[in-house]
Amino acid sequence: MAAHNASFDRGVLASSCRHARLSYPGYPFLCTMELARNLWGIYPTKLPDVCGRLGIPLKHHDALSDARACAEIVLAAFKTGWRPSLQLS
């Protein structure tokens, strides 16, 4: 799963699973915020900042737009030759 500031989303997912008495799926997360910092040296790394630098359209805080933007960030990274490691956060 890709998310911008993945530690936040991972925590929400875990909390929601506990609240609903569901098992946590344990999917690996890829943090597009960390990706933007490490691959392109983008700072600040809020989603609108990263999208602006990469020319990705964004309607911030619209769930579908945010999700598409994260996917576009990952695709942009792939275009540079980047590949995820086995140690996704």
C-alpha cells in the first residue's frame, strides 16, 4: 500500500481494525513522503508540495485525488528507475 505519511495511515488502519475486532492485515506500506525526500530531496514534503514539484494534479483532502496522487508519485519514482526494497515501512 502506498500512502503519504504512511505511519499515520498505518496507525489509523490498526486502530480501526482493533475497534472493529478485525485482524490487522499486515500489508507492507510504502511512504510517498519518505520516497519524495529520499529520491528527489523534496522539502517540505506535504502532499501538495510533492505534487506541485512533480506536476501531479491534486484536490487535496479529497480521498480519491489523494490516493491517485500517491499512485502517481510511485509511478514517477518507477520512471526514474527506482524499485522498492523488501523493507517497506
